[in-house]
Amino acid sequence: MQSDAVGSLTAASSSTIVVNGRFLGRRATGVDRFAYEVLNAIDSLLDRSDPRLAELEFKVLIPRTVPERHQFRNISVSAVGKRDGQLWEQLDLRGAVKGRLLLSLCNTAPAGVRSQVVVIHDAATAAIPRAFSRGFRWWYRILMPLLGLMSRRIITVSEFSKGELTRRFGIPAKKIDVVIEGGEHILRVPADVGAIARFGLADRPFVLAVSSMAAHKNFRLVLDTIAKLDDPPFDIAIAGGANARVFGSAGLVHSDRVKWLGYVSDGELRALYEGAMCFVFPSLYEGFGIPPLEAMTCGCPVVAARAASIPEVCGDAAVFFDPHNADELAAQLVRVAGDADLRAELVAKGRVQAAKFSWEAAACQVLAACREVAK
């Protein structure tokens, strides 16, 4: 939640924080979204020339394979080392830190650096191993406990994830800080006003779902739900990576009630949130869950799974369902479709809930954790 953490950031002497910039150059989704937005918010805080931040200096280090394009005004970006990927992170970055405080925002970090703050978003590799390759699971099984042991502080993004990191990786709870995420980035790009008509969604109410092929996103439940409704009073608009071919064994994917939109731009996504009857989020496992917050920010009613961190993020501003029960999801969607007062209530509560979160608050909390370590 938003806090006055920025007030605690006064630095007595000049302090340099090195940021692990391996994420730069990648698309801002998932954990990369967190890293981009926190760094942008820090840049904006520094841009204000606030004397409480005057003694803090940030340097982002990246592999030479990452383009040095960036829009930071107060944060330098430098390429170091000769390697890429995990080898760059474990060897080149480790050598370049040179005793300064290191901040890693995207789950992984060099295991041998003690003076560092690491953001670990969830314990998904241990909780839902089927969603990851054997090599990926093996690496995280080794790295996560090491980071928990050697790093000065661990940050995660929900109380749910804090419990998961303690239970599954053995990281002491007293070593973990919880930092919220934000959703206001969705307002940064104007809505594409022609998107609804272009996608063929102008004539009927539609439920928006943002899809993924990852098993734990539980997207199949949405399709199973539509199959249970003889004549749904709405269409399902599916944006994102999954498509009809992915679910090709089911005849329902070719239903005229299911619209496969593919990848959409940020402007199109905002227009879809603003035009949808509601947004459905069926995920089985999330460390935080940004999409419901984006939907609330755009005034879209949310129907969400009662699972993992999702109730923590949504509060009382969503209609919940059992993510293993297609009948319950069907009933909730029909309920929302038929009750304009409920939709208006969800919109109002959603805006209140979304206002409790911001990327600036997240940045202040991250900076407070860094300052504590730098003492």
C-alpha cells in the first residue's frame, strides 16, 4: 500500500546503488514490468531534486548484448563484461559491483554478493514445477536458498509470497520485506479508441481475458466455462499469447462467442479494459497479479480466482470464484452480466482499491530497504 517511506530515505553521505540491468531490452511484462516501473519511479523521484534523495546515486549495469537505449534522466546505464545471461549475472556483474550495494529486481542475482537487495517475486518453480523446464527448476532450487542466505535483504511483492519464500526456500521471514506493485502504468498510453470496433466487439457485451499458455494461468477454465453456457449473454475476448491452435482439440475455440485477439498494444489493452463488461482472472498462482489492478485502474469490474495473492491484491473490489470450478465461474459471470448495480459497485470499489497501490510507493519502499542495508 502507499506509504510515506520516501521520508526515511535521507542519506548522511553519498551512496551508490548498482542496479542489475539484465532485464533492460526485454518486453515489460511480469517481473520485468516491476523492474521497469520501479526504476522509472526512482528516476522521477530523483528528477524532483528532493534533498532527501540528493546523496543517492544509481548506476545500472547491463550486458554488452543489451542495447543501451533508455530514457532515464538521472540514472546512468553502462555495459560491462563479455558474457550474457546467467553467466554475465553470476560472473561479470559480480566482479563489476566492487563492494557497492547491488539491487536486483527480477528474481535472480549473483549468489556471491553479500551487500545486495534481491527482489524474489514468488516461489512458482517449487509450487507449480510442471510449468517450468527441468533445468529452470534445478537452477532456482539451488539459487533461491543461496540468495536468501547470502543477501542482506530479500524483497517480495505480497504477504502470500513472503510465506511461500519462507516455506519453500527456507528464507527467514524477518529477512523479507513486502513491497507492493502498481497498476497506473496502463494510463500512460491513450486508449486506442478504434480497437473495440476493429476487434469486432462493438455489438455485444464482452468479458476480457488476458491469456497465456502457462499451465498455472489456468486459462483453460475460461474455455470450459463458455462450453457450459448454452447461450451466454456476452462474448469472451481473449488477448495475449494463447490462440485457437493452442486449444485446438476443443470445438468451442471456434465458437462465434470466443474472439481471439492475439497480442495487443498497450493502447488496445487499455481500450479493452475500458470497454469490457468485466475482466476475468482465473490464475492458480501469482506472486502479486498486476492485470486485476490494471483493470480496476481502468474502471473495469473484476471477476477473479480465490487463490494465492489475488484476494490480497483485489480486496473487496472483486467477485471471486473457485479456480477449479467452471460452474462457479459461469454463475459469477452470468451474475455480473445481469446486474448493472453490481458492476457499478465493483467499478467504484475497484478505483478505491487501485488507488492504494502505486509505482512511486513501491520505489520508496525499495529505496528504504536499500538504505537500511547501506547503513
